[in-house]
Amino acid sequence: MKAIRVHQFGGPDVLRLEETPDPAAGAGEVLVRVKAAGVNPVDTYIRTGRHAVKPALPYIPGSDAAGIVEAVGSSVAHVRPGGRVYVGGTITGTYAELALGRADQVYPLPDRVTFAQGAAVHVPYATAYRALFRKAHALPGETVLVHGASGGVGIATVQLARAHGLTVIGTAGTEQGLKLARDAGAHHALNHHRAEHVEAARQLTGGRGFDVIIEMLANVNLNDDLALLARRGRLVVVGNRGTIEIDPRRLMRCDGTIHGLMLFNATADELASIHAALGAGLANGTLMPVVGREFPLSEAARAHEAVLEPGARGKIVLIP
């Protein structure tokens, strides 16, 4: 099979398209023929070798994909060869024509969802669900700020929050991004490149602040976020690319809390529960991933550059 492999940590140029042996499904495993593989910012951090997760070299990147079941091992009953599935983590990596996963990492993909959309489910939607409901314990009737609502996780957060009865304010940096946030269900969308957006966000809450803030770029926004929290507000850091100085008094003022989140820390039981909820949302149309750009597998390096560019507009996927 063709696959992207990394032989040394470094820049996007270390992503090499190679021929590698086809994996085979053992007991409790599922082999998937990949139709689309999701590209996430975390993939780029792992590639540099500076992430908490540091795979043994060489490795095939990627944890998100969708495709057709090629083969199943013994003790696998919930999917069959020929079935449409999406992948939430693998044994072998997803930037490839074939991906091998444990049975509990492979989930049925409803017919209404394309393969490219299926490749946009695991990291974005599981992260968003965990941030909203496992960390922030968001409740219907509360108000949430999604700071960075036009990327994969941001769109997922907006859709999940709106479906659960929250009032949703999203931010983005372009007119297209603002439209994506509104189309995903945000009641209001603000341009976070404008200095007045912080005060505008506060005014949208009637001055009381936000019960929940989901933050995609904490090194830029965290201190302003703290000033926007309502009493006993909860802030979840999903994305960060550097350091920032904050004023702890802003957190003390409201008895607020900050939660850090990394999807890799989720337990198997937690992921099973999350994907049960996501599968229901995909099946009934409540959740609808947005794909921004598609690249051929051979252009994985370009995709890694694009996923870190400002002005996110949905999910980036690779097509083998």
C-alpha cells in the first residue's frame, strides 16, 4: 500500500510517500480501506517530536479516517467487510491506503455522511464533546463562547452546543469563517481580529459574561477570556501555541475554573460513550462535519502547512 511515513522528526518535508506492506487484521482488529484521512493540528505537533505523544520511528501519521471495511479479525461483530465506517484512532496510522485499528476504534458511518466528512469526526467532534460536556459540564440554557469557531473543533463545538440548547457566540477571523460559524448554528458571530470583539461579546450576554468558554488559541486569547467569564464560569483550553501572561485576579473575581484538555487522555470507556453520542448525531443530521479543503495523499506536507494557517474554514482531509 501507499502511505506517508516519518523517519525523523522535523518540518513538513519529513512526510514521505512510500510503498509499505499491507497490514492484516488479527483477533479483535479491523482493516479499513481509507477513502479520506483527517489532518489535525496535533498531527503537526507530533511530527516535530515536541509533543507529549512521541511515536517510535518510522511511523504513519494520523488518527482520523473514513472508508470501507476491508477485513475483520475474530471477535469483531459490530462491523463487517464492505461496511462504511469512520476511524477514531488506529494501530498503524491513517495517512495511508489501508489503516488497521482495534474494533473499539472503528464506528459505523451513516450513509448521509460522506467519507471526507467521516474523516472529520474523531478528533474534532470527540474533543468538542469532551470539552463541553465532560470538562465544562455545559447545561441547556447556558451561554458559551467558542473562541475560534470556524475550524474543525470550533464547528463541532458550535453544532453540539446548539443541539443541546445553549446560546452560542462564535468568533472567527474572516467573513467566510463568520458565515461558517453562523451556518453551524452560532446565534452570533464576531471577528476576533477586531479589538472591540471582547466588549461586543460581553454585551451579547447582557454584561454577565459566559458560563462556558471553549478556547482554541489560548496563547493569544486566554487573559481576555478570563475577563469574560460569568460567576463560576468554566474555561476549557483546547488549543495553544505558546505562552501568555494572565491576571489571576480575573479568575478569582468570578470563582472561575480553567480546564486543560488533550483527547489522548480520554479513557476507552469515555470514548465509547462519546462516540455513541456522536454516532446518534451523525445519523439524525444534528451533526454535519464541514470539510474545507482536500489534498491528495502525496501532498501531506502541504496539508500540514495549511492546517496551521490562519483563517480556518473547516476540516482538511487527505485523499489516498
